[in-house]
Amino acid sequence: MTTAGHTASEGDLLHRYATVRESIEKAAARAGKPADQVLLVAVTKYAEPEQILQLVQAGHRDFGENRVQQLLQRATMLDEHVSRMRAMGAVLGGDPSARSHEPIRWHMIGRLQRNKTRQVADACRLIHSVDSLRVAEELQEIGLKRDKPVEILLQVNCSGEAGKAGCPSPAVLHVVEQIHSMIHLKLRGMMTIAPDGEHAEDSRPVFQRCRELFEEVQTEGMVDPSFNILSMGMSGDYEVAIEEGANLVRVGSSIFGSTTTDDAEPNQAPETD
Ligand SMILES: *Cc1c(COP(=O)(O)O)cnc(C)c1O
């Protein structure tokens, strides 16, 4: 990272980030809500560590990963970075209310691996990818042991595609009811991934169905008011998602560019087992 001025690629990154922010603002306006009611999670699976630090420097705080190992590594890296910045701020008498002093918040958006669940729960603000009672029960155990509830979203398969991650929509009310009875979990809402489509509009009916289901859960009175997060929309369709009621979008390639590293997984849903 350069200390004097921006490198060209850094300029590109911040420009793309600003463009995404602007599109979110416009889509939020079309949905009749202020832009600050839509949380942007920057998905770092194709990002270089350097790029993540640049966004942190620019004040961004919410990041998402779909691979456990990478999430843990990057969370550690950023923790160290933020502590360093904080220490420097103290030395330099920096403004403690500045955004750069806020902790980084990680979002797990991919499939959980059994042996790493505890670490992921501790490193994350929110786990978006809980899609079965088996995973919920495992997290419930972790919440009990650490004496702090684990905040989760229920991932729902709203498109009905076979073999796709997510709780099947007909099972959602039942699963929500079960999860709600697990007192070491805090069910904050729902997440969905639209099928890969050529056009953003292809995702609209899927997002509509997910939003209807989300509202049904709310009106059935089976959840707390903190069930209020609807996570849907990626680079190709986040504007449509916001129009259809998303208040959290997960955007990767539109921010970091789509130059995939060779170890990156294809852009697809986590598998279920
Ligand atoms: C990769 C990924 C994203 C971001 O995808 P982009 O198309 O790069 O914006 C969002 N959500 C999930 C679950 C992902 O795996």
C-alpha cells in the first residue's frame, strides 16, 4: 500500500466501490427507503488482501467470505491491522469516534464445515448459511458453551431448484419454529441466492417469493422483532433485490473486480449435505 496518494488500482477499487454505493442508494430510493437501511457486505472471495485493507481504510466494515479457512485468516489479518491503527490513533491523538476505530464485522455466507463451526461462530457477526436443523443444533451447542447467542440467518431455497443449498421453502415455517426454540441462537432473518441467470430480472420472482416468506414468518408471530434481516442480491442482481425488499446485499466482483485467482471457487451456492 502506498502512503502518499493512491495507486491506479486503488483508485479503480474505490471508484467501483463508490459506484456500487450509488446504485444501492438509487435502488433504495426506488424501494422507498433511505440508503442507510441497506447494508452492503463486501464479499472478499476474489479479493486480494491489499484490496480489503484499502476498503477498511476507506471506512468499510462489513465483509463476507464463503470459505471458512479464508474467512479465519482474513479476520485475523484485519484484527491485527485495526488494532495497529487504533494504537496509532491513540499515539497520534486520533478521533476515537472515527469510523476507522469500529471493529470489522465478518459474515459467513458459505457452507459450514463441521470441525470449524466454533471458530466461525466466534469470528463472525452473522452466519447467513444455516440451512438445516442439523447445522442449527450444532450452533446452538456452541452458543450454549460460550454463553453468547450465535446470530444466524436461515438460508432458503426460494427458486425450488433441485440440489441447491437452502431450506426448501415449504419447510421454512417449521424450521423457523424449531430454531426459535433454541435459546442460544438468535435468528435474525433469511438469506437466499437466486439461480445464475443472464439477466438481473430473472432473479426478481425468486426475490419476491423470499420476501413474501420472510413477511409471512414475521406476521405469524413466531419470531422476535430482531428477525429483520433479508439478505439477497449479488453483483448481478443486487439492485433488483433491494427493489424487492432486501436490506442486506452481498457484493463481490462489482467491487473487487472479477479477476479470479486460480484457487477461487466458482461463483455458486454452497453445497448441502
Ligand atoms: C460469491 C458470493 C457472493 C458475491 O458474488 P458476486 O457475484 O461476486 O457479487 C454473494 N453471496 C454468496 C453466497 C456468494 O458465494
